[in-house]
Amino acid sequence: MKKYKPILVLVIGCLIPLLFTATIPYALPTRLHLNSRKSTEHSWSFEIKLYLISLEEGSQYTIDVDIDAFWGMDISLRIAETPYMINGFSVDSGSNTGEVMHFTASKTGVYYIQMKVMSGSGFYDIIVESGSTTPATGATLEFFDISYLLVLILPSIFIIIVGLILLRRRASMPEKKPIISIYKKWDKPKQEVIVEKEELMICEYCGSEIKKSLKKCPHCNTTLN
């Protein structure tokens, strides 16, 4: 388990930014209601505003972003089935008074409308109406854009690259061997116990074996010569 711990940490580190970048667009959009104008919306230069609205399959709609010429705002208008805006339809006439798009829904469900400010900043109104109520400001063009897809995966790619470099560097480092202290056990030399053996003799009175150095027999208590 300890061997695979760095890999597990790397995988989790990749999933966290991926989860964040994948889910945050769904929290950003402002809800629009059909045939209901949302007034005095504000946007800064190069800011992207995201809206969502529920549409019915086969029905035609008009998306109208109305801007006063005073603000000098040039915008592009997009609509797609997901907030990532990978593919869908767009209109960008270069007008500084807003954009109008005609759109036919291919399914029943939620659609995402993106308004990107190309230049200028200020206030605007936005409305989605049933049918073709206002002439379009330009041709509705189909687009395919993977820029957000790159934003979605770039943090994870960066973490993977850095993680692999660190893992490779760690693998190339020499393994540290544990320091083992070796203690030599010295045995103390055994001390020899020298027992002096005394010469023995036989007591001439009782016949007992006694030490020759004795002056009196311990058995018969006779004084020896």
C-alpha cells in the first residue's frame, strides 16, 4: 500500500481541479423565463455572462440582447445545450446596439445562452421570446469550440506532469539503507576455580580417611603423631 500511495495522491490531486472546473459552470448561469425581459444587466469589457432557459423541441425562439449605443458595447451571442459552449449556434454582427438571434430548439430541456463582451462595458436587457418577433442582426452560424474543454483539463494535465516528474525524481534517488548499529558482545573469560587437593591418609586408630594436615582425627578424636 505504501508503494502506491504517491500514485493515489496524484490521482486525487487531478480529480479535485477537474471536479471543480466541471461543476462550476452549472452554478454560474442566471435563470431566464420565456417572454420575460431581464433589464439593466451589467457587464464589463471581456466579461462572459451565462444564462439558462427551458425550451421545447421544434419551437422557434428569438434571443434579443438590447444595448444602448451610448455604452459602445460589442458582444457575441451563443446558445448551446451545455454551459461549456463546445458546440452550438452563434451570431456576431459587430453592432454596438446588441444582437438578435433566431433559434429552433432540437430538444426539450435546458439551454445555455452565453453573452461575451468583445469591447466596451455597460448595461443591457436580455429576453427570449417565442417565435420570430424581431429581425436577426446576422446569420445564425453553427460553431465548435474546445477552448473551455482545454480550460477544463489543463489543471489536471499540469498536476499529472508535475506529479510524474516528482515520482520519477524520487525513483531515481538512491534508496537510503537503514543504519544498523552492530555491537560486538565480548564474553568475559571464565575464571577457573582452582581447588587445591590436600593429601589424605588413614587414621591408624580408627581407619578413617582424613586429611594429612590434621593433628587430631575428627572421627575418633585421637591425637595423631
